[in-house]
Amino acid sequence: MKHKRMKKSMAVMLAVILMLSLAACSGSKNNASTSNSEPADNNAKPENTAVEAKLNPEEPAWKLDTSPVDLSWFVGASWYGRTWGESLNSKYISEKTGVNVKIEVPSGEANEHITLMMTSGKLPDLITMGSWETAVKKLWEGDHVYALNELADQYDPYFFKVAGDGTLKWYKQENGNTYGIPNDSYSPNLMHETGMTAANQTFLVRKDLYEEMGSPDLTTPEGFLNALQTVKDKYSKYKGQPISPFFAQGNVPYGMSEYLQNLLAIPFEKDGKVYDRTTDPDYVTWLKTFRTAYERGLINVDFLVDSDTQVEEKTNNARYFMMVREWTGMTAVNPMLAASENPDSYYIAVDGPQNSKGDTAKLFPGNMDGWMVTMISKSCENPERAIRFLTYLASEEGQRDLFLGKEGETWENVDGKPQLKADMVQLLETDIEKLEKEVGIMDTYWMMRNPVIVNQWRPEKAPVIKQMEDFANAQADIDGGIYKGLDPLGDSEVAVTWSRISQNWEEVLPELITAKDEAAFDKIFENFLARRASYGFDQVMEYRQAELDARKSKMAE
């Protein structure tokens, strides 16, 4: 009896061991199928085949896992004031995908903020930065972000279907990888075909004052100075507050440099060679015009020193007369001013400073670079969910969700075409702040916006906005987008040289405008050019030429 009980016990133990072995083997195979490490050996091929079957390049992979996951998203714009999780639409997208987003913005300069994060080794999961920012190249070259094509290969091949070959090719680096996906990216072919140029640079004036002054000619230095004199003599105050006669968006680095040069239609190249726009005679003439205006007390330095808060306060209260300003930044202000007690106090686009030939402005159109690029950092603990979320947002389904919201709530199908509900259109026209903060549709979350997709769903713009857009489109240099962002970025020697020159220019231009006379202006300018040469400006020009040649080759492919 005792021997039989022992045999029975041994049999039970063997059965248990066998079950545990099978369980361990099964667990090992399951782990191999989901591992981020090297591919499994030949013995695990059936499991790998099963996973590959799930990752259908014709189907978005985000649907495979909609369990809750948190992703932090750094948006490199200190002025961006939207959050995720409070608006109706962000809640809908989180419920649908399982992705909860925590939006972070820099308190100051985005480049400095992200550079500090790189030093610390801890970055947000998703990073959206201006395509022109030096930190973008540092993130790529410093191995701080994933190659999106590699993540897509591993976790979501549907990405290649929605990201677009053009975008991936345009941002492909020498090692064959693409690290960022842009928003607002346009190709010249698309702009020629649709007439949508995405040009947003304009010269704006306050409609009522401009027309009351007889719509003066602002294209020549003389007309420009005369108009400023009229403002000083007759319109120095509005509602008890001083009028600021002039504003330049982005101050020296943007508004008073490349933006003003675009208004003056200064070329980027001559006879195939990159042109030094800063020394162009027409540009120098207009800088001297601003110096004269300052000397006569027609402008002050507020347009060079005002904070974002001050600019917003003055704009909202129609306290600028004329502005070198992107019309897209006026889409909330103009309807508000048009609905105020003074309905003609909104801003309209007109011809601003022109070159000595009287050429029409050549404004930056949209381009392949887009506006900002979004990346996935290597600090991200869930890169598979991150790439799948970006793939979803880049797809037509994601673009519709992001832009229009949930069907039946904020939009409906009319004759087979998505259309905003009437109450949403009314909010768009009268209270964009509420539309974005509480509803969260349209351009609230623009970080992955694809204009080719979303522009078909936009309702007709209000006349006070459309006038500015139409004016910009008419003056867009459609084939000029290739020149945007030719300057070196990153940590290379030439990039450091350009950074040094740029920083010095930011210091010098206010000195030029406030120079006591023209002779002092000339001396300051000559000294700057000498310093610029000593810093290594020739190398910067060589870099620009090489970059332009490379872009032309890409466009020809």
C-alpha cells in the first residue's frame, strides 16, 4: 500500500512539473512575441508570424490596444495656452484611443527649455518644436529621439501610409532615418493645384484710421513717414490710451529681418548663388527709414521690447496703427473688434513697404518644412503607444476627430460631407476662445495638423478674416518655400557661427534704428559687417548654398 501511494504521489508531482514547464514555455513564447529586444530565434517563428499578422500595414495599430496610457507632450510655444482632458474633444479622443495627454509649454524660450531637458537626460514623451529651432537638430544628432521609421517598422507600419512619402523623404537624414513629422507641410505642386498657399505674412493697418486718413500710400519711405506723422498729429490716442504706431512680429529676428525682406521682395539667390539679403540696398534704405521715423518721434522702441502680454493687450484694444504681422494671429481678434462698439476698428491687409522698383511682396508660402515638427523622445516609456498615437493623429480619421470632434456632437454628415453644426460655426465666428477651451476642435490642437486634409472641412471664413488671407495668397511666392530655413542649426561649428552672428544682429538692429544720424547708422552697420566676417560669415554662406542645392535635388526627385 505504501509503495502504491508513493507511485501515485510521484505521478502527481510529475504532472505538476509538466504543467509548470508548459506554462513557463508558453510564457516565454508570449514574452518573445511582445519583446522590444532582438528578434526571436527560429523556434519562435509561429509567434512572430502571428504578431506580424496583427500589424497590418493597411490597418492602424492603435486599435490593438486602447488601454489607458499617459503621454507627456511638450509644445515649444510659450504662448500656447490649451490643455488636454478638459475640453470636450480631448476627452473624446482619450476615451477612443486610451491616450491621456499632459501638455507642457516652456515658460520662456523653447530652445533653452528643451536644451536643459536634454542635459538632464529626461525629456517629455512627445516633443513639438519649430522646424527652424536649433534644438531640433540637437535632438536628432544627440540621439535623444527615436527614428520614426524604425518605430513604425516595429509597431505600426500603417504610419508609412498616412505620413506621406514626400514628408518622410524631405526630412530624411543622411543615415536614412526620419526623426520628425511636420504640421502644415505644403508642396509647391499642391499649392499650384489648389490655390491654397498657406501664406500668412501680411502688412496690416487699422481699417478705420487708414481709411479716414485717405488710404495713404505706405509702399514708399516718404509715404510711410507721412502716414506716421498723421498718426502722431491726429490719432495719438484711442479710448484714452496712446496709439502704438507700428509693430513688427517677432521683433528683430523675424519681423524686422526676413519678414520685412519678404515684403520688399528681396531675392534669396541671384544667378544660382545664395544672396546676402541683409546688405541689399533696398533693405538698408528701409532700415534708415525706420531710423528717421525714430528720430522724428514717429515711432518708439516699444515694438522691439514689448512682451507677449503687452502685444496681446494692445492688439485686443486696437492700439496699433500698422503691423508687420501674420494674419493667422488675428483670427480671434478681428471678429471681436468687428463686433465691438467701433466695428471698423479691425485690421485689413494692404500693400506695405516695397522695394525701389515697386515690386509686389514675395511672401513665404507653405513649404515641405511645415511649421513645427513632432518627435518621440527616448525617455518615452511607451514608444509603441506613442508612434501609434501619432499615426492615428496623422490619419484622415484622426485629423477628422482632432479637427471636427465627435460626429453628432459637433459635426454632422451633410450630403456625404462632414460639416460643423450651426452652433459650432457661431462659436467659431464669435468666440474662438470658448470654442478652443471648452470644445477643443478646429485649430485647438494644431501640432499634427495636415492642411491638405482639414482645409476641406473649414467653413467659409468671415469677411474680416478672408480679406487678409486672400491678400496673403495673392502675394505668395509659391516656389519660394524652398528658401525657408536655409540657416545652419545644431551644434556644428557653422551653426555656432551663425548663432553668434544672429545674436549680434539682434543687438545691432535696435542700435541702427535709434542711431542719432545717418552717419552713425553707417558706422554701426559697417562695424557689424566687419564682425560678421570675422565670425565666419563666409562659411555660413557656403552652408546655405549647399543646403539650397540639396533641396533643389530633393525637389527634382
